[in-house]
Amino acid sequence: MSKVMLKEKLFPLASEGENEVERLLKRVIDRDKFSYNEAKAYAIIYQNLAPGDVTGKISAMRVKKFMEDFIQKDNPSIYKKMYIFYGLSEEKYNEKKRSKINNLIQNYMDGIRSVENAMSYSISFAEAATKMAAKIDAPEEMSVVERIKWIRLWFIVIRNQEFFYNEIDGNGRNRGINVTREVNDMYIFPESMILLNESFLSKLDDGEILYDMIKAFVDSYPKDVQRAVYRFAELDGVNRPDSCKLGRIREDVKKKLFPNSWRSSTSFFMCKTGIKYMIPKHLEMALLAYKNGGISNMPVIKVEIPDVFNGYKKRKVTVYKYGETKVNGTTIELGVTGEQELMLYVNLYKWLVEHPDFKFGKEDKTLEEYGLSELLLDEKDIIATWILEQGFASSEEDINWNLAKTILNPKENLSIFKDWYDGKISAETVYEKIGFNSEKLARMCLSLNGLILLDKSTLSQALKRVKMFGLEHSLKSDKIYVRLYEFLKETCIPCGPKKKPIGSYGIKY
């Protein structure tokens, strides 16, 4: 990113800068397939499409194909103007008109320099992208283009929080306001990732960057922030670039994600090597603070920071403290600046639970070996596990929690479920203690989709027995039928073979 080009250096007229044109022509790998004027035209078009690639190979054929396959269909008028302007037609523009047409082409190109398009017109970017794609641990079916979009989002927007890569020195300190002002006036394009790959990304192990953690991070924000982030990343299904100016990216995207300088480095959560350095005790303290109600219940301290978004002016920010540690005899307060920063610890914990063999920390142990594998486990998790393992509901979304809480009575029966979870008793024992007398009854009570299994005759007979013997002296299973009936009557949820509210079945109790 240190070689991001300034905007005023883009778009030389095709008749100017002959020495520069000759240097461009030396980069054209398929020059023999075109006349001199054609190769020259496509080389200049490429330079203007991909100003961030200053040394890479140029394929005139790729540029020609992109013009025909994309630009001609997207904007036939601009396509025709480009054909004339760059000397691909016998028709010519006079100098006055050339200047006007140049501005039109520049404005159009500003709107098409997307990651997806760059894969088409830049052979250098396409080759680098194929190598970079392996650096992110993502679903196998994810395309190279989408992988690059996620890597680009992580590197440009998330990795250095409110700063950009070239604002940080070798010791991890920001270079100050003058560098920030200079960076704000710079531009970054898709092919700028070629240089980033050479200087940084190529040194990473394959699968180093964690897609799951990046997505969980973005999705922890309100929808309007997510939209801004996914728009910049071109992950919203629109094949158009957002602003390429770093100052605008800082204001429109980074500021939404990092309004306050975080206490935590995102690399400790989104890269496998960074996670290796996570201190288990710090993770545990943050998770316990989250479990105890989150930032609303955490002690508050005030710290002063330079506001990068406001000319480095000093201002105080709130830090929510989750613990303390000692470094060389000095007590250091540990905290987060907001809900999303705290959620980084939670999402990392979930990732570690899903990757039980991953070792981290000074002792190089797994989550289970540190005794942290059940730190966030609560009664709902245990009960959901029991329900799903017995096949009483098809998914967590299918669990009828409103009725399940009444039937299973977690407060009174939690010890039973914990004994099952710890392997002390069987699932059948839990089943019997709750009072289910059939799998059908369990599914009716615990699954939203299971309500269609309701049988009028069986329910009516159970209700009659309860009226006869009284609720206190009735069978456990009959008591469950009473709770089921009361739930259906109160909620009017469609049930039974008719898929209608319980009132339509003429059952009296």
C-alpha cells in the first residue's frame, strides 16, 4: 500500500508520455498478436484501468476482451468513445474534444474498478489473487474472487483498525498526523493487492486468516454498519467499487467499526498465529464478564486517546474493565471499548470450541486442556443438546422454547440435565423423569413442527383423567398434556392434522 498512486497521476492522454508508453509496451506479454498501435492502446487502457499495478504483466488480449464483454455491454457510448480516444479507430477527436472525452472516460473507469472486473482485465492481479486466495481459511466452495474480497476487507479496513498499513512503523506505532494527512489523499485499487501480496500476504501460511472470525466480527454490528462494510468490500452482490480514496474509506467505513481506538489487536482473533499468543486467563476473564451481563455490568475507567478522525485531538473514551494483570510488577487494567470488542472474545471462544484440537497460549494447550471448554455453557445449551440428540426437534430454530421451559422446568430439573451431559445418567432416564410416555408426546411439546402430531382423542382422554383424579394425583404424562393444551389455547398456534388453533377441535377442559 506504500505505493498507492495519487489520483492526479492517472489517465495520461494517449498521444502523450511516449517514454512511459514504451515502458508499458515492454510489459505486454502478447504484443506479437497485435499491431504496434493496438498494443500501445491496450497497454495505456490497462494503465488507466489498473493504476495500482506499476510493474506487472499486461495482457492486451484480456483488456480487449474486457472492453468487448463488459464495457461494450455496460455502456456502449463510452465503449465507442474509448475506441476512438485510444487510437483503435480511424476516427479522431480534436484536442479540445479529447480533453472532454478523457474526463468522461476517467469518471466511467472510477465506477468499474471492482475486484471482480480486475480479475478480468488484469493478468497480474488474477495470478496474484490465485496465490492470495489460499491464505484465508474459508469454505472450500468459496470462489477466488470472494476470498480476495474478504482478505482485502481484513487487510485494508480491519487489521490496523483506524489506521492504514502505511501509517504504522516497524515497531507497531503510528507515524503521526502528517503521514495520516498524506495517506488520506491516496487511493487504493484492487490491483494494489499485488504489492501487498509481495510485501506481506505471501509470507503468511495458507489458511492463516480466518473467514469465520471476520464475518462474525462484521455481523456483530448494526445493519447500517454492516451495509457500509459489505459495500466497501463488494460483498453485497453489486459489481461496482465503493470509494477508492483512503480518506473516504477511513471516514465512511473504519470510523463506523472503530470509533474509539480498541484495547485489543484484531490479529489476536482473526489470524491463527495471533490466536496462538492469546493468554488463556485473559480470555477467561473477558468471557466471565460477558457471561455476567456484558459491558452494562463491567466497571468503567476513562482513558485519553488521540482522535485520528479529528486531527489527532485528545479526547477521553470509556473503557469497560474485565480484569487486571501484572507486567513486570505493574498492574495493567484489561478492558474493551464496547460491545463489539467484547464479542471478539466470545466469537474466538466459539471458534475454539468448534476447533477442539487447536492449541494456543504459552502452554500450547487446547481449550479443554485449559479447563475452559464449558465456560459459556448454560442451561439452554445443555437442554438444546439433549432435545436435538434425541431427535425431538430438527434444529435449534425448531425447538419450541416457550413450551419446553414449561414442560422441562429447567430451574427444578437442571441437575438432571447436567448429570446427563456429564454422562452420569442416560438420556432415557431424563426422558422418564420428565414424564414423557412416548416419543410422539415429546416431539409435540418440544418441536414447533411437531405440533401437527397432536391427536384429539389422546389429548381429550388425558384431560378427562386429570379432571377425574385431579392434577396433583395425575400421571406425569397427563400433566404434560394439560400444559400442552393450556399453551395451545393461550397462543392459538395452528396444530394437529387440520393445522388450525386448538379451539377448532372442540376439546373441553
